[in-house]
Amino acid sequence: MIKIDNLTKIFETPNGPVTAADHINMEVPEGEICVLLGPSGCGKTTTLKMINRIIPPSSGRVFINGEDTTGLNTVELRRNIGYVIQQIGLFPNMTIEENIAVVPKLLGWDSNRYKARAKELLELVALDPSVFLKRYPRELSGGQQQRVGVARALAADPPVMLMDEPFGAIDPINREVIQDEFLKMQQELRKTIMFVSHDIDEAVKMANRIAIFRGGRLVQYDTPDDLLAHPKDDFVESFVGDDRALKRLRLVQVSQVMEPVAVVKPSDSLQTALARIEEHGYSRAILMVNEKHQPIGYVSRSVAQTTKGLCGDHYFGLKATTSPSDDLRKVASLMFNHDTTWLPCTDEQGVLVGRVTQQGITHYLGATYQRDALNAQSPHLHQVNA
Amino acid sequence: MELLDFLNDNLDLILQLTAEHISLVAVAVGLATVTGVPIGIAITQNERAARIVLYVASIIITIPSIALFGLMIPLLSTIGQGIGYLPAVIAVLLYSQLPIIRNTYTAINNVNPALREAARGVGMSPLQRLRMVEVPLAIPVIMAGVRTAVVMNIGVMAIAAYIGAGGLGVLISRGISQSDPRQLIAGAIAVSILAVIADYALLWLQRRLTPKGVSA
Ligand SMILES: Nc1ncnc2c1ncn2[C@@H]1O[C@H](COP(=O)(O)OP(=O)(O)O)[C@@H](O)[C@H]1O
Ligand SMILES: [Mg+2]
């Protein structure tokens, strides 16, 4: 846990004092990622660097896991805080192994132990130790160096990590890959992380909480969903962007908006299908499943109205399915691709568990705007009546 | 022809003077490195001190060597060392300070600030930072300073023969006083060749000392 209490930094410059961080108060719960977000020069880096005292605070205090770090020896403090800088900063005179082992060495680990650790960490960041351990930083691509930078910060297994635009120097495609890998790692490692970014999309993707800075002040500190749904003022609203509702799509999983769905079997008559379509108010079609309750196609309303026979002889194929863990951005994209207003959801075995509709999505995203209503309303998490 | 005969007849002497010359320069520049590198590192901590030290070192290097020897004679005479080995070594030691201090200072100051921050961030103490990061990265430039000092002072040391320090300058000074072009030319050529060889030898050493991941 990181707790910041009235942290302030005033730089004395030839043009007079500059307040880079102004009485910042915030708390990052254990195991969470907090992203400091804001335009350039708003004090994100200054705030971050006061935590490991690369920049000494003018006033205020920092607590790590409840301990006031003010009196601690800075060198020891830093060995217990993982630090990843934007410029990566691998030591060019050291091999990758030596770079990763640098903190363990400073801590006096014996060589077998830190060598094993370097190997383990390279594997963790998806680099082959047999290829990379003995190489020098300049023999690595930017993305590979960035991974090593993360490995180095993790070496002594610090409970707290500080990351200053760690993926800023990487091209957009690799950045997405590294972000995903990092999030996967974090699910296991559960570090308490403070992460600086100027990119709202990155923040929404990485953060458990986002802290928006402006001119050295913390203006809003909220979960990504709350931030996007309820920006506190015009500044935050313009910073998160006009498409903030769409950005929220990525934060919501299908399971949160899933609804029950009626189905027919191949052996049902088209008459039954029509009756169910009417009963449930479906406008165009009804889903058909096999004996294992796996969706295999649709029976359309027009066919059911005009034809006699069994569903199994008059259906058309499945377009796409989603899974409960998909995010709504993917679902929306599938819906646009397939020109459809709803999609079936299946579990890993392909068994139908419900459906997700455009209306359900809109409703979910809209619901939070009526804050009071939100709490009263039950979440859209219905079990399917199998 | 005459020159070759002379070389042939005096090979032992020439080799002995060369050895003397090398040892004089090596001792002087060695001492200069041992003092200049720490001074160069120390002054990175204080810009004002750096300006003063570099200024003084630049002044020293502009003093003609003959004048410097002249200045030292009365001073060192008080301990009975007015001429000979000691003033020669001190002169070269002083002349070597500028290239060595300046290169060290520049090299340490030019270490990428991101690396310095990374070194602080992982929890290195200032001394660990120097030893593990800054000095290894500065080595190519520091060594270039040492090379400059050696090559420059092989020439300076030739003049130290006038104060009885020995070395290849002996051939030159005798050549002049005895109007013997053979000795003069032999001495001059030997000094030049020594300078070229020393330069290459030190370049080789510089490459050896440069950490593998760092481009020289
Ligand atoms: N060492 C410094 N000396 C003077 N002013 C500084 C220094 N570092 C940062 N600042 C100023 O403090 C403000 C915040 O900087 P910073 O924390 O780096 O912003 P961010 O990381 O959000 O881009 C800026 O106005 C910047 O110019
Ligand atoms: Mg910054």
C-alpha cells in the first residue's frame, strides 16, 4: 500500500518558485495499479519520484505499507521499490543478467541465487534466457530492453513498483503486447504499482484507479469506469475525450450485461419457433441449439411464418459468439461486423450461457449516469434458465 | 649510410635511453592518472571548482617546458633535487593533468542522465554508482586523455635531457652541442617512433579496458 499525505514539491528556479506538486493526497491499495494521468508538465513524474525520493519532497509524507518513509535511508528505500523509467536505462556495460541482478547483488545475495533469479525473471517477461542472459543491452530491440527494464525492477521482489511512462518508447503494436503481458504478470504478482501515463487509453487499460493531475494538483481519483462515466469537471471531461462512453466498453465484460435467451431445438416445429419468437418479442430470429445446448444457428421469423416443417431443416448458420469474459468493445465490434443487434454467449465448452444485446449494453452504460438508480438496480447478471 | 652505421654502433645506448625515456614518461603519466582521474571525478560535484581546476590546468599547459624546468630548479634545489629525474617527472605530471582531468570530467558529466537516474533508482550509493556505472562508461574517454598525455609528453620529456633527466633527449642535445646530425636525427626519429608506438599500444589497451557492451 502506498499512501501519500500532503505531498508537495516546490522547485526554486531562476524565474521564481514552481509548484510542481501541490498538497497531493492519495492512497493506492495493496495489489492495485494506480495510473497518474494528465497533460505534460502537470506534476506526474515529480509526484512519482518523490516516492523513492529521486526528488526530495518540499513537504508532506509518503507511507509504504503503513511505514513513514521520511526518515528511512534513501539507498535502502530504493532497493525495496521497483523503478522503471521511460528511457529504460539499462546499464550498457553490464550483460542482461548483470542488469537484472543489480539489486540482488546490492542486497548481498550469493551468485547462485541471483543468477537463478535473473533466469526466472527473463522467462517471466517472455525472453529466452539461453539467448538473452549473456547479451548486452545494445544487442536488444527497444521492446526487449523494456521487458528487461521491468525484470530488473522486479528482481528483488519489491512490494511496490514505480513506473514512469514505462511503455512510452515502444511502437504502438508492441506497446499493446507488452501491456497485455504486464497485466497478466500483475494478476499473479499483485504488486502495488504507481504508473505514470499521458495516454488515457493506456490508463483505462492498465489502471484499477486513475489519478488525474492538472497544474500540480490532483483533480480526480477514481476507478476508470467512474472516471469515464462521471468526470468531475470540464477539464477532466475534455481530457478523457468525447468518446469516453465508448472507452468504457473495454472496462465491462459480457458477463456483466448478459441476459437470458430463449431457444429452439432442431426437432421443434417451426410453429413452436414462431410462438417463442412472439412470446419473447424477438424481432428477427430465434437461436437454435443442439442436444448439448450449444448454439448451431438461427430460425428466422419470416421463415417460421411462411413455412411448415422442423427447425432443423430450415435454419441458417451461426454468425459469431462471445464468451462471458470478452470485453464489450470486442462485442460491439463483432456486432458491427455481422450487422446484428445481439450475440449468443458460450462458455469454454461452447455451451450457451446467455446473450448480449445492443440494448443491454446501452442500458448498462447509461445506468451509471443515474447514480442513485445504480445502487438500487440489480446488476444485469442473470442466470440462463437451462 | 652514416646514420645507419651510427645506429648500428650505438644500438645499446639507444635502447638504454629509450628505456629511460619510457620509464620517465610512464612514471609521470602514471602518477598523473592516479591523481588526475580522482580530481576529474571530484570536480563533477561542483561546477565552480571544475571551472577553477580546469582553468589552472590549462594555464599550466601553456608554460613552455624550458621555463617550467627553470622555475623548478630553485624550488627543488632546497631538497637537493633541482635537476635530474624529479623535476622531469613533476613537469610531465603537471602537463598531463589537463588532458586527463578534462577528459575524466567530461566523460563522467556526459554519462546519460537516464543511466544516472536508473543507478540511483535501483539503490546504488554514490560510490557504487561511480564504480559500477559511471567509471566503466567513462573509460574510453578517460583513456583517450591518458593517450594524449603520453604522446604529448614523450616530446616534452626529450627536452628534460637538458636538466639531466636522461632519455632520448640526450641524443638530441648532444647532437646539437656537438654539431653531430647523426645523433640529432637518430634521437628525433627514435622519439617520433616511440610516440607512434605508444599511441597504438595505448589504443589497444583502451579497447581492452572498455566494457564489452560499450562502444569505444
Ligand atoms: N528539476 C526541476 N526544476 C525546475 N522545475 C521542474 C523540475 N522538474 C520539473 N519541473 C517543473 O515541474 C512541473 C511538473 O513537471 P513533471 O512532474 O515532470 O511533469 P509531468 O511528468 O507531468 O510531465 C513542470 O512545470 C516542470 O517544468
Ligand atoms: Mg513526466
